[in-house]
Amino acid sequence: MSQIFSLLYSLIEIYSFALIAYILLSWFPGARESSIGSLLARICEPYLDPFRKIIPPLGMIDMSPIVAILVLQFATSGLGVLHQMLV
């Protein structure tokens, strides 16, 4: 059971880094059109879309990726608590 929690924790961490990389690509013109940018878009956009529908942008700043990453961090914390309860 411990290996399952470890795997889920690792997957969430990797996905969080992918989201951060995808967000940073928006700072560079044309970076999202690259092969890495399009790969990250296919991975990250389905997760970010619901947050973008709920949270409107504040001027030129899109706060939804920050909230999406925080949700992943809460999920990681929840996994840790659940793991401790089951041990």
C-alpha cells in the first residue's frame, strides 16, 4: 500500500513541475508552439481549463494556474494524511 501512495505522490509532483514549466513557457514568445510546448499543452490544458472557467483573469494575469497547483499540493497533503491513517 505504501508503494501506491509513493507512486501517486511522485506523479502529482511530476505533474506539478510540468504545470510550472508550461506556465513559464508563456513568458517566452513562440515557446508554446514548440514541440515541448505542444506536448505540455496536451498534458496541462485539460487540467487547467476548469480552473480558467471558474477564475476570471485579473487584467493580464491568469491566476488559475496558481490555484490549480495549490489544489495539487492539497491533494499531496491529503494523500499523506490518508497514508498515515492507514498505517
